[in-house]
Amino acid sequence: MALASSNSSINREASASRLAEASHFYYMGSTKNLFEPTQEKGILASMRSLTRGVLRLFNQQPSGRDWRSTRQIIQDFNRSIALIADIDALIPSIVDRIKEMFGTDRVVLLHTYLDSTVFSLAFSSGYDPEALADTHLTTRDRLARWLLTNETALVVEQDQEVMRYLSAAEREMLERLGVRVCVPMLAMNRLTGLMLLSSTQKHWRLNEDDLNLMLMLLAQASIAFESAYLSQAQRDRMRRLYRAERLATVGELAASVAHEIRNPMTAIRSTVQYLLNEFDDGNPKRELVHGVITEVDRIDRIVDGLLSLTRRAEFTPSKISISQLIGQLLLLIRAQAQEQAISILWEEPPQEIYVMADAPQLKQLVLNLVMNAIQAMPNGGLLQIDLSVRPQTLGLSGEKDWTVISISDTGCGIPPDILDRVFDPFFTTKSGGTGLGLSTCYAIAKQHDGDLEISSQVNEGTTINVRLPLLRH
């Protein structure tokens, strides 16, 4: 029995040694060889390479139950996350696996992106939402810097010196959440996030083997996050590029045929106008001829709208208060909103927010979006307008701060299969619509170095965010 106990102890120590060696292999300077395939195959190759590198280390060790079990855990974990490209689905999947493997029931995941310096709340489990208020860190905070520098977990109960090194706000956050372990998520020498672990079980702990294994798994998770984020960013860029190409193509087509269309339309209108004078007011033919003139004018407006997609209108930017602009537009639409039983929710922010913009164009942009929201609620609803600021993320000299105007309705919403087409010229779901309204809005936003973002749920409503460069004053 003593010999068996001794052998068991030796096996545990050997297992811990192998885990520590694997952790050291990744975290302490051997990443060059581990990540060589990255240059050729992309970021997903890093996750596969990390797994292969760790498993090579285990394969070099004498066989035993512990390392085989660990090897299977790493392979299963990697397999479960490798094919998930949506980061919103990836995060809860990883948290669930961590909870299952390590027996914790309270987890907070703080995550950041390549273009951000803030670790914001990405997922939580086992906490009251009120306890998570204002839970975030920045890359400049001491906890984030310590995790990145030491590339290891912080065990609150054991690392009291580190706890004293943290700021009072950081200690307060960890104490409020009852955090027992902080585990970094590292990828390419960058801290992409951190996982805060606790448990309602008083005696829950992570031993050294657990910590080393979790560091490996979260390194894989971090690379998976980066891959999912980059894939989503690439899809967004391709969607914007495709949208811009479509607008440019339609604009070029409109410019090439506008002259040929307008010349005969002018002749037709002049002739019909002449014929209109031949009929008295009581003649039924007069109304028919007048209808022809109306339709000719409508064709002219459509052609002009097409030309506006690529025509560089006179752009005279000036300093504009967004709050004042929204207030003026609400005066214009308030009567129609009341007639349709639409409530308007708009709270002016305490501080003025300014942009440099062409006033007529910006008014046209916002008014078009507000009118779309009203038309989506013929039987009443809620129109909500919010104004906020998204600060720059990296702190670089050429980076913009953003003003965001959010316009939300509780209308019929837009089906997912046509959501990507709403900015296409001539695409419309309105009876009698030309399909140029949102295309024109998008062109105006781009001329102001801004963008439009749209989200919608059928039978719940639609939100469009107008993003414009913020003017610091």
C-alpha cells in the first residue's frame, strides 16, 4: 500500500511537471516554433499548432492515465470550438465547457477586440445582473498589466501581494464578485480577455494541474475568439464594399442614361402641358392629362435621385449641434406622429455633441430615417431616438471618436433574408416607393466619413445607427 501510494504521488508529480512544462513551452518563449504555421495558414492554424505542440510534449512523456486524460480534454475542447465562427455563440460554448470541466458555477468573462482598450462584460453565469454593473477593465489597469506580464493565473487567496498591488477599484470589483481566480486569455502576446472564476461552494479550489490546464484551454479559446472576430470583421468589410460597388454601378448607369431620359421627358411634359390648356376645368380629360404631367415629374425625381448617389453635391460642412438638429426635426414630424398614435422618446444629453457636417444633407439623412420609422408603424408604436458618443478605442493620433444617432421603432421589422438588401437602389417593400431613400442616406453618411448600421427583428422593430466623426470642442 505504501508503494502504491508512493507511485501515485510520483505519477501526480510527473503529471504536474508535464503540465507545467507544456504551459512553459507556450507562455515562456517557445511560441515561435509553436506558431510558425500562422504566417501561411492564418490564425486558426495557431490554435491547431498550439494543440499539436502541447500534445507533442505529452507524447514524449511515459504513458500514464493522467496525461492521456489531459490529452483527450484538450482535443475535445479544441474540436468543440474550432468550427464555431460566430463569436456570440462561441463565448457561451467555452464558458459552459469551463464550468463543466472545473466544477465552477460562477463565471465572468471580460473580453476586448483588436481595436479596443476596454475589457467589457461579454458573458456571465451565476451572478445577479445588478452585481455586474460597471464591471470592466482597461488595458492600462494593473490587473490586466499583471496578467499580461506574468502570463499566469492570479489566485486571490494565495497572491495577497498582488492583490495589494491592484488599485482600490480593482480590489472592490473582485471582492464584490467574490472572485477566487483570475485567468488570462492570451493570443499572439496580447491579452484578449480574462475569466473571473468563483463558486457558491465554500471549498471550491483549483490546484496547480487545473490552473495549467485552464491556461492552455483559454489560450486556445483566445485564438478562437480572434479568428471569429476577424471573420466577422472581414464579412462586414466585404458587405460594405459590395454595397459601395452596387451604388457606384447604379450611379454610373444613371449618369449615362439620364440625359437620354430627360430630353424626351422634357418634350413630353411640354406637349402635355400645352394640351392641358385645351381643356376646361370641368372637362374630365383635363384630370387625365394632369395625371400624365404628375407621372412625368415623378420619373424626373427618380432620375435625380439616382444621380444623387454618385453626384458630388456641394459639400459645405459647419459645426452642428446634433441635439438641436434632432429637436428641429421632431417639430416637423410631431403632428404626423400624433395622428398615427406614435409616442416619441427623446432625451437630450446633458452636454452638447457636435459634428462637422453639411446641414441640409444631414437633415435629409436623419429626416429620411425618422420618416421610415414612422411609416413602419401605421397603427401606432414607439419612436425612440438616442444620442451617444463612442470614444476612440486605441488612442492613436489619427483615430476618430464617433457620434452615434440611434433611431428605433416598434414596427413590423425587416425579415433577415432581405436585411442586407435594404440599402440597394430600387429595393423597397413600400407600395409606390422608389427604393432610393436608404441608398441616398447611405451615400450621405459615407460623404461625411460615417456609416449606417441596421438591426431588425420581425414584429419587434428596427434600429438604425448613424455613425459620424465627433467634433471635439
